[in-house]
Amino acid sequence: MNDNVQSTAPVLEAQGLCRRFGALVATDNVSLKLYPGEIHALIGPNGAGKSTLIHLLSGVLRADAGSLHVAGTDVSNMNAHERVRAGLSRSYQITNIFKSMSVLDNLVLAVQAHAGSSFGFWHARRNEAALYDAARALARECSIDDTLLGRTASTLPHGEQRKIEFALALAANPKVLLLDEPMAGMGPDETVRLTGLIESMRGRAAMLLVEHDMQAVFQLADRISVLVYGKVIATGTPQEIRNSPEVRQAYLGDDDDPPTESERREAEQAT
């Protein structure tokens, strides 16, 4: 990220987001800013509230308190579809595509939906051709091979299905892209390829990356925020986060509250 980016207005600004489930405070007064072109990672132990925060930002859940602006527009009271129109798209932890359709038809439907058009005999053939051209361009941008476009989406490997999901999110031409654990369920080779794809998309939209793979996080992120028990305890560059005693303590725990094995592995990668 360019050093001067933070002198510009944030493209996403959350202020004081709170969400409770009964007595459980899942998101505790979270404030967060993303700047144009930035890849901003959100990390934290299991149960830290990362998924809840993504749901609040995307509109799947409503906040009990706080506000959210996207490119200067207050979207706090908008539903998920309205937030997409305002410039915010997301991918899901569990791949969310039309698995019974071909890859190309997935992409055409996404382009069609955001172009506000529909197929039919009353449309000129050139309009339909333009949709297919846009879908193929989207496939190229997301490194989806032409030979896969006719395949049923469910027959593709998990990593290729992830690419389709990215393409569906990008079809909206978002200002902000929320990536919810894109590496989940992937092997090492697929993770490397997907990390490269996200890197190639840098600048296409500001991205908030929620991810457990610390190698990918530290390779991709311009800044990192650390969420623990629903609170952001630190935000900084990857090096600042590596060197933060507070972050190390939050991951490593203490004798009275020993970390789980998965949390210990994350801590070792992060530090």
C-alpha cells in the first residue's frame, strides 16, 4: 500500500460496532478503517468474533450499536443486497456458487445481475454477446482457464471453485471486498495459487482478509488488525504486529488460560 494512502478518505469506516447474543458480547465497540487499494487482514484466535464482524459489515447481521460507511455513504441500516449496490461484496468461508450450473453460466448470471439486464428474445443479440464477453473477461481476471468454462461448477477442485466465487464478488465492481477465510479447506499448493491470485487483484478493490493462514496474511497484508474477545487490540503493519507484546500475549495466553493447540500454532506463525 502506498504510504500516502492513509491521507485519503477511507473507503470503509466502521465506528463502534457492537453485537450481543444474550449475555455474550461477540463484537465489542469495534472501529476499523480500510483505505483504497489496501489489503487489510483481520486475525485472532478461534471465537474472537471475526465471523460475526464480517456478518455485521456485509449486512447479514445488524449491529446493536455503531455505524458503517462505504465510500462516504452511510450503509448502517441497509440490508446485504443494498450494501452490494453501495459497493461492498464478500466471499464466504463455505464456497457459495451455483454448483449445478456451468462455470460460464455462473459468471454470466453475476454480470447480468449487476448490469441490470435479463435474457430474452426482445434483447438484441449484441447485448447477450456483451454479457458473455464480460463473463469471459472476469474469468481471465480470476485466472479461470478457458477450458473450464463449460464444466459444471461442482466438478471443479475446491481451489477453482474459490476462483469462481471471487469472480462472482468482483462482478459487482465493488469498492470493498470482504474475504472470509478464502484458504479454508485448501492444501498447500492450492493456498499458494490462491495467495497469488489475491495478490494479482491488489488495487481492484480494498480488501478485508479474514484468514488463519499466517503465511498468507503476512505475505498479503498492508495492515493487520487483531481481534480478541470481540475487541480490536492492535492495528498496524505486519512488522508492528509481529513485534507487539500485547498480540503475543493474546495469542499465547498465560498459565491460567492455556491456549489450544491450533491457537499456539497460529501464534508461532504470527510471531
